[in-house]
Amino acid sequence: MIRSDVDLSSANTLGLPCRAERFLATDDIGSVRDALRQAVKQGWPLTVLGGGSNLVLHPWLPGLVLQPTFTNLRFEEAGQGEVLVHVGAGLNWHVLVEALAERDLWGIENLALIPGHCGAAPIQNIGAYGVELADVLEQVHLLHLEDGREAILGRDDCAFGYRDSIFKHALENRVVITRLVLRVSKRAQPRLDYGDLASRLPAAPSASDVAAAVSAVRREKLPDPAVLGNAGSFFKNPVVSAEKARMLLSRNPGMPHFPLADGNVKLAAGWLIDQCGLKGLREGHVGIHDRQALVLVHHGGGSATELLALAQRVVGEVQARFDVTLEREPRLMGETAR
Ligand SMILES: Cc1cc2nc3c(=O)[nH]c(=O)nc-3n(C[C@H](O)[C@H](O)[C@H](O)COP(=O)(O)OP(=O)(O)OC[C@H]3O[C@@H](n4cnc5c(N)ncnc54)[C@H](O)[C@@H]3O)c2cc1C
């Protein structure tokens, strides 16, 4: 049932105040289709919501907010030691990671503890500890918002990149993802070359061991949104040309940098922000986390406007000092007033 004037402040991990004009959470595909038809007929803007962990919400979301809550999970033998995992868009991502790790299925254990729902994972091609969704994604099942027609995209159709996909470009705000199909493996294939993961694990770890180690590192480094409002990394790691990286390195020899296959170089946004002396800064109700400069936090009582002003300050200081432009990672939604 579509509800009116619904409070979404606890439905976004930043805990920003927001009300939806209309809201529908459903695990019934027929209801999703009916809602899409009604929205088109009435001219309501449509917003799809997952777990709200990658959003900056203004106080008012007009139209209809649709939250798919399908949590079905099915395993299909694919031969050659591989398994296809069919998962509903509404299942919590970490619940999926644990379900696979318990069955000793390998592929997404490094993505443990990333908040949010499975349906949102392709939007920014979630990634952590050297692994990204694109490594295991087989299919995305979706409905087009404009007419409810179904489509299935294969991995190559999704134009995945670093925190990027077709869902941030040609299909931005145009689809609701209903199901993912992942291809995972029964063969042990730990990827431990990132950070100090290997040193925390036995010689032949299980998938559960790896997921637990990743979770432990993340708990040490990142604030828990249940305790302190945040949306994880607020900025993407910027990618610069090799020439620009050389120039920056000549002035900042300790600068972390990661050469990419295309010749460009990825920099660590958190390091750049830290060098500007901004870690731990607090401005009113918002601030920069004191252990991780990449994470902007909401201490409560603040607004998206306040948070965006702080973000703008960060962008400006990094630009002035390094001539590098930081790009926001979470999506901005809604309007400042009804
Ligand atoms: C503490 C913390 C740590 C994080 N760490 C990481 C990390 O390591 N790596 C990483 O990649 N991300 C990370 N994130 C970001 C976030 O967890 C991911 O982007 C996650 O996939 C967002 O899922 P969500 O369900 O919360 O999406 P939401 O925030 O609800 O939505 C995000 C976007 O996806 C769209 N969307 C959501 N569901 C659907 C759907 N079913 N169909 C169509 N569109 C949809 C929304 O419209 C919106 O544009 C972190 C966030 C937090 C708070």
C-alpha cells in the first residue's frame, strides 16, 4: 500500500531529516508494476530506495519513493565448480556475503560489511579490498520505470568502471533492479593482497575467515552508521594523468598512488583531505571523521545543506592545495523545501 508523508530519517545512514511525499515498500512484483503505472499516469517523480547508505537526502522527496524488498535467494549449479546465485534486490548485502561464505562459496567475501541492499550493488559497482561486484556479476534483472517492461542486462551491458556503471549514466533514474545473478566458485580463491588482510588470516583461510577478517578491519576503520551518521566514503578516489601524478609526487614524495591499466593513476582522496589538515574537523552538526578523512559525518540535528557546504569546503581546499578535483560519491536526492 502506498503511504503518504513518510519519515525517511531512519531510512538513510546519514540520518538526515527527510520526508517522502509517497512511499511504497513491497516484495510483490505486481505491486511494483501497478505503482509504476500509477506514477506515470499521475506524473509523480519516482525515486528508488535501497538501504539508504549511499544517499544525501534533502528534506523533501516529492512523488513516489519505491523500495523493493524482494529477499529471495536461490543457488543453481553451473558446473565446473561454479554456482549461480539468484538474489532479490531487497536482501541486505552483508547477509548475502555471510550466506555464501557459510556455504564456502568464493567471490564476494572481500565485500563483507558493505551496507545496503543487493539491488543497489550494481549502481556504483561496489568494491573493497581489491574486489568489485563486476568480478562476479552475471546478470541484472530490472523493470524500466517508464513502462514497467522487463529487461535482463549481462555484465558487459552494465559498463562497469570504478564506482561507476550504466545505472549512473544512460539508465540513471530509469530502472528498478529486481534481482541479481552472481557467478561464484566452490574453489578456494582468497584475494588477500590488499592492506594487512593476509597477516590476520591462517595459511588456508575459509571464505568465512576472509569475510570475518574484512569485517574486523572495517569495524576498526569506519564509523558504524548506527552510532554516527555517515555514508561511507564521501568522495571517490580521484584519477589523474601519469604526468600530473609525477608532478604531485615530486612535491609530495609520500603520496599514496595506484597506477591503473590505462596509464592513469588513482590517488587516495582520504590522504589528500588529511594533508589539508581537515581530519576531525567539526562544523556545526556535521564534520569529518577523526580516523578516516574520507568519511563525512552527521552528528545529529543537521541538514543536507550543511553537509554539502562542508563537502564544498573540502573540495575547495584539496583543489587549492593539489589542483585535484574531488567528486562526491553518494547520490544527492530530494528538494530543500516542499
Ligand atoms: C559505513 C559505510 C561503508 C561503505 N563502504 C563501501 C565500500 O567499501 N564500497 C562501496 O562500494 N560502497 C560503500 N558504501 C556505500 C554503500 O554501502 C553502497 O553504495 C551500497 O551499494 C548502497 O546500497 P543501498 O541499498 O544503501 O543504496 P541506496 O543508498 O538506497 O541507493 C543508492 C543508489 O542506488 C539506487 N538504487 C538502490 N536500490 C535500487 C534498485 N533496486 N534499483 C535501482 N536503483 C536502486 C538509488 O536510487 C540510489 O541512486 C559504504 C557506505 C557506508 C555507510
